[in-house]
Amino acid sequence: MQLSLGRNELALYVRKQFENLFPDGTDLSDLLKFVDLALGRVEHCFSRVRLKGFFANGEARFSHWHSDQYAIFLYYLANSAFRERPGHPIADKAYALNKALHALDAFYEVELPDVFAVQHPVGTVLGRASYADYFICYHNCTVGANLDNDYPSFGRGIVMYGGSRVIGKTVVGDNSFVSTGAIIIDGGALAADSVLHGIYPNARRSATTRNVVRDIFGITS
């Protein structure tokens, strides 16, 4: 994978951000280990994403200056620390740093998929739903629970466009697009190959012949 900073330099870069924003003297000696774990997941993810800047000349590319990529990296860093050592402060710091830098709320206990992307995700909240590969969201999206604490489930190949909301007991079938501004609450089981649009309680679905994995992620094989 092409890196804008080597692993050691990247760990130092993250450490300086932590120490600048959260100057509490927390032990960060495990940081390099978690950065390595996160980079492994970034490479797996970006090698399957053909959005501009993520993949070129047969290999994944990661730049700490590409804010969407850095947001994904920080999620993987926080989640990797949580998986390895629940309660580790690096998980909390990476999660909080992601909110501070990108206004992206992707809590480290939320299991985002192995292949996903965000595009200028300012104001986006990704709650404890069930996600599958080839998920992508844009700005000001919300995935959350209803009053009974039911969360959505997403199939493979989902796009959430800016300002969309998927809330509660909703199963979004494979290869579906949630339109800009759509609000889906307790939508039940929604068929694959759909465009979801409108606002609860008048939300609707339409069939689509587009393909998320091909048309959005650029994967043709």
C-alpha cells in the first residue's frame, strides 16, 4: 500500500494530535501496535474501493491529508484498540479525534464493515446497526435506533446520500440507494435493488437497475 507517512511517522503524527487535544498524560505506548492493525484493515478496504485517490496502479493508497481516508483510518484505529483491549484509552481518543476533525460519529463499538467508504461525512452519525460490505455514506447521514432500541440492518452495497436517515426496525436489501433527505423509520423489510425516498410516514421505494458495487465503488470483477 502506498502511504503518505510511514507507519512510525503516522503513529507519531497521531500521538501529537492526541497530546494536543487530550493532554491528560495517558500511556500511549501501545499506539504503534494499533496503528499497524488499523493500516492492515485500511489496505484491505481501500484495495476494494475505486473512488478517486483510494486505489491506483494496482495498489491501495492512503494519505493522512485525504480527510475522508483519515476518517476511515481513525475509525479502524479506535475499533482495533477496542477489539484488542476493551476500555483502552486509545479507542476513546481516536473516536473523539474523529469527531473533532471530521464531525463523524462512528463509535468504536459499532462494527462497520471490512469494506466501506465515507465522502465528506460532516455531521454523520453511524449507530449500532448491522452493516455489510460496500457501504458508503455522505454528509449529515444518521443511522440510529427507535424508542424500543431497534436498529437497522443493511445488505451488501448500500449508498446513503446526504441528509438521509435510516432509523429503527428497517432491513435495507442489497444494492440499495437511500435518497438525499430521505427519512426511513421502522421501514420493515425493504427489497433489494431499491431507491428509498420520501419522508416518514410517507417514504416510498422504487426499483433500480443501477449497481452500487459497480457504479459507486467501481468494482467490475
